[in-house]
Amino acid sequence: MTENEDIQGQTGDDIRMPDITYKPGYNKLDSFNWLNDLPETPDMKDIVEIRFKNTRKGFFKNVNGLRLEIGDVVAVEASPGHDIGRVSMVGHLVEEQLKRLKVHPSPDDLKKVYRKAKAVDIQKWEEAKKMENPTMLRSRKISEELQLNMKIGDVEYQGDKTKAIFYYIADERVDFRQLIKVLADEFRVRIEMRQIGARQEAGRIGGIASCGRELCCATHITNFISITTTHAKYQELSLNPQKLAGQCSKLKCCLHFELDCYVDAQRSFPPKDVPLEALDCTAYFQKLEVHKGLYWYSTDPHSNANLIALPVLRVKEIQAINRKGIKVDKLKLVDEAWEVTPVSQDLLKNNSLTRFDPPEKNTENKNPHKKKNRRFNDKRVK
């Protein structure tokens, strides 16, 4: 039975459970339990991490000493009522997560895990999830009628359907007191408004990035770092806003991932703003290929025509000679044996797509009687 099928019956014994199987890797901000083999301690079961819709997570105290595993659906304390979530982290990994996030919760501040979810709890939870999309569309129309400069990007109902969280983004301060009154009268639930940024909204909605993979903010990023065009300049990327911006219209978070690698590689590189003096020309810097260690120069400072590629060692040598007031004979040495590999080459042009397939077994040679029988049958048909 799938989640879209109706749940029959009203009592806990008659309700048919929907398909709520936990699938590792299919969840946003999912964590791999790489400390699963370590022995358990008595204090490990006190705190667990619970995941709710999209990227919302929280730490709860297991006051009843339940035997919880990753993927279990549980009922937890909420304000007011209770909420339904799924266990996303247990054991030693919770301790490491608290240290990484620099969170030191006291037992009194943490909310409680009541029990493992029953069939009735899951029924209300499924009904609440079906109401979220129509509620979001209706709330957008209401905010537009009230002429509020805001965008409601997501709605999350509490597991017991007594509260709804409206996530919105806005460029300026919004007075949504009238909006809360209208939404409360419209949906008959407790309303909570939460303002999020553009990156948080992209993480909640999800999607596929230009690299072909799922968005990093929906898979593993929890802390968003300020990214500027300086990150792109260090990586020698063209300052094209259409290519550097992600689906949230902000600079891509992946610009920060490789920044340290580019900075370390360029520490031993010579300065780029120094022209190279030769007897036949003066070369001006145009671009740099960091990981190949190549400087590209041109004789015209305002044009990239007739580019000359020079390795880092040769550029250092020429600059050292020019500092002595001497011009080199030629920029590029005749006996240099290195070649520049074009970036746009086809890496698979000489390789077959089936080169890793297992070889087909020749069954005819192993069964000679089968070949004779086939010849006999052919003659018989003729």
C-alpha cells in the first residue's frame, strides 16, 4: 500500500499502515552513521536527533528509554500538542553532532520523546501532509490580497494537525498580524510564521543544480557562509552572474568548497600584474590555469589574441631576469618539451562504452552435440 491510498478503519486495530519505509540517502540533510560499530554506553540513549519535514531537525530526550533506531517514526513533545518525526541520528553520532554544532543542551531544555508512533498517529500525520500544499497555495493568495511584500515558500503541519508553520522570505520587515488572523480563521489551526533566507528556502524545496547533482543545501550543508565574488576571482572564474548564481539567486555555495585548494596552489605563484620584458615584445598577463600551472600572456594588454602559454617556473625566471634590468631573448624556450592539453577534449573518444561489460560466454563450443542437432533439424526442415 502506498501513501496515496486511503487508510481504512477508525480504530487502531483496523487502520492499515501506509508505506513509511525508511530509505537511507533519500532524505534531506541525511547523515551516515560512521560510528555504528562502536559499543554502546548507558548515556547514549538519552538524546536523539529527530528529523521532520525537509531540513527541520531537533534534539529530543528519550525519557522512557525506548530502543530507537535510525528511521523509526516517533511522537515527540511539541508546543502545543505533539508532533510526528523520524529518528535521524542516535548513539555516538549525536554526541559528535552536538560538539560540531557547539550545542550544550541541558536535560530540562530538551523536549521529550513520548513513544513510537501508533497507527492513529501515522494516520493524522499522513492527513496533515496532504493538507500542506493546498494550504500554501491558498496562503499565497491571501498574502497577495493583503498586499504584503513576502513570499510563502513552504507550509508544515504539526503531526496532530493543531499547528501549522508558514515559512516565508521577505526583503524587508513585514507586518503580518492581520495575515495571522485571516489564516487562523481560514484553516482553524494555530499559526506560526518563520522567516528564512533564500538559501534556506532552496534547501527546503530542493532541486537539481547545474552540475547535475542535488543541491548541496538540501543534502549536507547546515551552516551557510557568506560568499563573495572574491571566491570566484581566486579560482579564475569569469564574473558572470548567470553562471555563478544558484537556484536561490545567490552565489553558489560550491565556490567556497574549493577555495582553500586554489589559495594553497597559488601561494608559490609569481605576481600576475608584472609584464614580461623580452627583446622582441612585452607580454601582459591575461589568464591563469591554477592546477595546470600555466600563465597565459598576450602582447596587447587589452586583447587576448595570440596568447602565449608559459609555465610557472619560466615566469619566475623571466621576472627574476627583468628585475636586474635585463630583457630575455625569447619568452618561450625552444627546448621546452611540455604540451598544453586542451580542456575541451573528449576523454572517451578512444574508449568504448561497453569496455567494462563482462565478456559473452560462447556456449556453442562447449556443447558440440547441440550444434549437430541443429544441423540435423535444419536438414529435416528442408
